[in-house]
Amino acid sequence: MDTPDFPHGPLHGVRVIELGQLLAGPFCGQLLADFGAEVIKVEPPGVGDPMREWGREKAHGKTLWWPLIARNKKSITCDLRTEQGQEIIKSLAADADVLLENFRPGTLEKWNLGPDVLKAINPRLVLVRVSGYGQTGPYASRAGFGSIGEAMGGLRYVCGDPSTAPSRVGIAIGDTLAAMHAALGTVMALFARERIGRGQIVDSAIYEAVLNFMESIVIEYDQAGYIRERSGPILPNIAPSNVYPTADGLDILIGANQDSVFRRLCQAMQRPELADDERYATHWARGSHQKQLDDLIADWTRTLKAADLLALMEEHGVPAGGIYRAPEMMADPHFQARQAIVRVAHPDLGQVAMQNVAPRLSETPGSVRHCGPALGEHTEEVLTTLLSMPPERVAQLKTAGVI
């Protein structure tokens, strides 16, 4: 339940100017907007963010990614390559809390919107910069997409089956990880601002965000010379934790690698003696006999239908679940009970389903208030209200192609 002081979440009252495009910057902006920040998205006049056209599927000619990535935001158009457009951004930055961008390093400086300029205008401004390699170092000026960050951060090498070339996760995980780090950095910088009295730069590099999620691969190599390889659906030496077949052709993931949980799995299998078998009795023993143990479990699971197997796992307290796609997510009663997926009004598509806000806060929760806006939908409102710009001046800028 929203409280009167925070009608749309804990970031209510925080103003963010979002200059980025595509995914990494805009997803950071989405996270901030979900929790109540006023996010003013700045887009090139006439064309907008390429995300307005991206996505595998469209409905009635409309992109199905834009309503999600730009939800809860305002859209204004402004040509940042023009001096007049740059002056608009400087004026907005003067009263903003955060300026977010994910251009190649040096681009803001080229547009006379670099950190020194912005700091002189507003010392309390938090400048959030998302890029492939970060703002410093020999690679900083290189073009850097999320896919490259995934490769250099170590994720691509360990994804896929060992018999194939390195694979990719089926989503733009590098961009979203960098965005999540940027959002966390933003909140930390805003918190610190209350103590030190000034803003700072948040530098989120895609390859570092991926690297940060790569568990123990660096220390394993440093101390033991071990290089983690591709292992398909398993983690080496973590057993049993795999996808297992069922009698009706569905796959179920079972995770029973902890000693006490494995013992419960053995009870469910009516093979309690396996928990004391020296090949499987400990974490290290199960890891050493991983293939043999997985084959043994698979021989048992394929005698059961998926629903019966899941019920049995629940009865014995063994973590298990189906391999979900969107249809299964939308039909699942747990998703429904927690409103993990919500429907939001769209001006052309009616009610559209999308992920709800996460994580959940008990006192100041975030919310999905509206879908991504039309290009420049809020330009006149922002310029006349926030910058007190006369309507005739707005009209002149529009005629000149600046907005």
C-alpha cells in the first residue's frame, strides 16, 4: 500500500534526465521510474530511441518492447547535437537529481555536457554513465555492446554445451546487469549526497557488471589454475542439480545438492540407502560421481508424470520446478497470487501484460503506472512547466527541428 509521503515509491521526488538509448541506460531508467523517480527521457526528434522499433514480434505494427522499457517515463524530444538542444539539457540538469547516459565515453564532453560543465551547473547532480568498458582505461573509447561485455566478462565462455562453441543467454543479460549496477550506484550516490552534500559520477561498465556475477572463476584460476568450462545444464561438482525427464515428455529441474535435501530426495525415490552410499553421501562424493548420479535419478523421474513428480518433490521438501515459458508463467497460480505479471492500459493495444515491479517493498512499493509514452508526448509540458519556457519559444524550437 502506497503511503501519502511516497505515492509512487521510495524515489518519489527524485528527477532523472535520461539521455541514453537502446537497452543498458533505458533499463536503468526503468528501474528508477518503477520506484517512483520522475524520469524524463530525452529522444532525438523524429526518430526517437531505437527501442521503439526493436523486439522480435509486433502487434498492429507497434513494438512490444517499448511499452515495457519506457514505462513510467516521460518523453521529450531534443537534438543534443545542437547548441540550443544542449542549453535545454543544461537547464533541466540545473534542477535534476540524476542525469543518466549510455553513450560512448567522450560523447557528452563533445556536446559540451561533460561532468565539469554539469557539476558547475548543479554540484548535487549525480551523473550516471553506462558504457561497454567504463570511462577510463585503454579500451574506454571503443564501441562496446552488451554482447561484447558478456564475452569479455567471462559469461559467454561458460554458456552452452561443452561440445559446441560458446553460446549466449537468450536475453541481453550484459546490458541488464550493467543497468542494475547503475541503478544501485544511483541510489547509493543519492544516499551519499545527503552526507557529503554533493553529487558524484557512477561509472557502470558492462564487462565489469558481468564479471561481478561470475562467482569464483577468478580466484579459482589464481589459486588453483582451474578454468571453468562449459557444462551444459549443470554446474560441475554440484550434484544433483539438473534437468530430468518425465513420463509425459516434460523436463523438471531438481536441485538436491545439499546433504539434507539429498537425503529427502532419496526418501522420495524410495532409495534411502543412497544417502549413506559412499559415492553420494557427501557434497564432494556426489560431485565426483555426478554423471552416474544424474543417470540414476533420470531413470527414476522418467517413470513419473511431471505433475506427480513435482507433487512428490513438494511433499518431501525438495526444490523442483518446471522449465517455464511465458504461457506457463501467466497460467501459474503463484505468479497470479503475487501479481508477478500485471496488465497495463496501452492506447493502441488495450491491456498489455508485462512483468511487475521487483523487488517488493512493504512500506514504499514501486508500481507500474503507464506504458512507454509516445515520442515527444511530454515535450511541451516539460519545457513550459519545468523551464518556464513561453509557448511561442517552444513553437520556434519545434519549427527549427531542435525538439
